[in-house]
Amino acid sequence: MRWNYGDATTLAHQRILKWYSDKGLKVMGATAAASGNSPFLPREDSKAGYIMGFSRLVAENKLEGILATSWDDGSPHLETVWRGYIAQGEYGWNPTARDIETFKKAHAQREYSFRPEDNRMVFLDELEKATFFFDGALVSSGRRNPAWGTTDFTLIDLPEKEHPGTWSEKYKEKIDQAKSEAERYKTISDGIRAAKQNALRNRYTLNIYEQTNNLQNYPVRLLLALNEYDTAKDDAGRRVAQQKIREVCDYFKVMRNNLESVYSETRFMQQPEGFIADMNHHNHLASKTENSDWLYLYEIPTVKKVRKWLEK
């Protein structure tokens, strides 16, 4: 049986595992270091709490063992899930060992040689939080969350020159959150920079985190640039804002090239010629395209829409 998300302390999970034990079934549990409900980056301490909880239940019910899986479209790069795999190694052997915060500090020390008191990996906590806004920042409906399959989606509207301020009022909640995320991005960037300067090993993982941070920041940049246009006081201000929007659109290609240059050091970014996709019922995110376009399911059409809007 595989658990990809959920709280191991809930009564339902306790009863399920006890039922396996009571019936004498040979069951091996499998948690997930990355699951489909968290595209691009595992969340909540790399799922360490879930892994610890399910490991404890497996031990209590004397099941056959436990391992960890990951979903390729749940995290497009293996480096983002290693901490979860290591958590499975930690808690699969001893589910009542270190608490999560102590484990995270030990991980930072073993993987990068950071002193625990320096808290060099605190940026990862913020990077995980940033994923929630990134998920749906550019749409008003739809889901790219691959756990239950992607859906049709509706991109956000764009400002109208004839109705200044209306767009900003309509998307006030998104704009307010984007402003907060812009500050979070700076904090994360500073944290990664300091980590790279002090790490004695595994700098490649930090490079992956850096590019993931840039990807998640892209919708923030675009929303704030559109907000500047919508709230400009006159035509001169709108022209300045339009130029900034163009620059943000141009930056998408730069951001994508940088990300894929780093990602591609250890993974293929497209399927080979003649690749035959799995013929199953799943509507997974990574199955959307044979190249890397699926990574930018909302971003690519949004940039196209904005460029067309700029030409009017």
C-alpha cells in the first residue's frame, strides 16, 4: 500500500494499518518523498512529518517494512526530494528518533557541512511556502496539481486602459500576496546565496533550489508589473509600466533557459524521438508535452496572452 499524502496520526490511517496487522497480511508501506499534490517542490519539511508518522505506524503494527517513492511530475528534479528520501532512511529505522527540526539541522550538517546553529537551510522552509502561491497565481480557475490530474484552466484577465484600477481591485488578494511573495523571494535568494558560499559539498542541490526559486517568482514579477500599469496615474506612467511588462515577458525566456541549463545537468528535458507515452487513465502534468513545456503550464500561455495585449 502507498500513502502519498495525509497525516499518519489520523484514526483512519491507524485503523487501516491495524487491520492489515490483525489479518496477518504481508504489507510493505510506501510513503512519498514527493507526491503529486505538490508540483515542483515537496512541502512541509520535505514531507518528513508524514514519513515519520507512517514509519511509526508500520513499526507499531509490525508490517513488512516501509520505503519512499516519488512522482516525477510531483517534483521535476530529484535533488528536491533527497531530503525526503533521507528522512525515510532516518525514520524507517527508528520512527521515534529525532524530532523534525533536529532532523533538518542534522541533514544540513551532513549534506552541506553547515553548523546547526547557523540555520543555513531556513530558506528551504520559505521556498516550500512559496509554492502555494505559485500553483495558481496566473489563473482564476483550473488545476495543474498532478495528484488528481490536471484540468482545463482559465487565465486571469488583463488590465483595461479605459478602466484604470478595476483590474487591481478584482485581483487585490493576488496582488497583496504577490507583494508578500516578492519579499519572500528576496529572503530566499539571500539564504541560498549564503548557503552556496558556506557549503563544503552538494552545491548542485543549492543551484536547483535557486532556479526553482526563480521559477516560482516569475508570476509574482508579472502580477506586480501589471498592477503598476493598472494603477499608473497618466499615459506616461502607463508607457513606463508597459515597458516593464515587456521586460518581464522577455525575462521568461532567460529564466527558463537558466533553469533548464541547470536541471539538464542530471536529467533529460524532453522525450526522445519516437517516444510512446503510457496509455493509462492518468492525466498527469508531466504527460502534457514531450518537451519541457509542461513545467510552465500556465506561464507560457500567460506570456503569449500578455504579449498580444501589449500589441493593442
